[in-house]
Amino acid sequence: MSPSRRPNSSPTSAVAWLAAFSVGMAVVALAAVGPVAVPEEPPRNPHAADAWTLPAGEPVFPADEEAMPLRRHCQLCHSSDYISTQPRLSRKAWEANVEKMRSKYGAPIPTNAVPAIVEYLVKNHGTP
């Protein structure tokens, strides 16, 4: 004797029923929660410093030949803002940093560009 099949008992109708049931439960759950209040503006912290705004743009290197090696080699990985906010270092420290970028991090800086990069960094971001 073969088991009798109920009408519409195919796997497709079971999936459709499960989907309809899930949607119905979601509607009931959302109706029970009600509207969610979203604050217009976060409350002001009375202990916070005065309001301030960020500058309109980030610093850029000059378009002259002196900064060309930094634009060509350093800005492949670093923004001009990042470079300009580094601590002021001595010539020896800048040479070590540029060499570290080449040897440890694989920066594609040719050997003949290193002196110009170091010179720019010492002149504009070096210790007095």
C-alpha cells in the first residue's frame, strides 16, 4: 500500500508556506515594537572643548621640482598630510627612515632619488 499524498504537499509549497509564515511573524514582531525614536542630534557634552572644524583640504606638496621625488615615490603609499605630520627628524634619522621604506617595506625608490627625498624632508621637516 502506498502512502497517500496530501494535495499541495510538495517541497515547493512547504517552502512557500514557511516563507509566508516568517514574513507574517516579522510583521507581528515589528508591530509589537512600535516606532523607534531616533534622536535628531546627540546631546551636547558640557565638558567638551569648544567646537572646531577640520580644514577644507589636506596639505599638498608644491608643484616644483624639489618636491617631485616625494610626489613620485612617497605618495604611492603616504598622503601628503601623513608625511607633513611626522615628527621633525635629523638628517641621519630621515636617511634611516627612507632606507627602511626601501628595504623593509619594498618602496620602489631608486637609489639616485634617495638624496633628493632626504634633502626635501630635512629642509621642510627636519630639526633646526
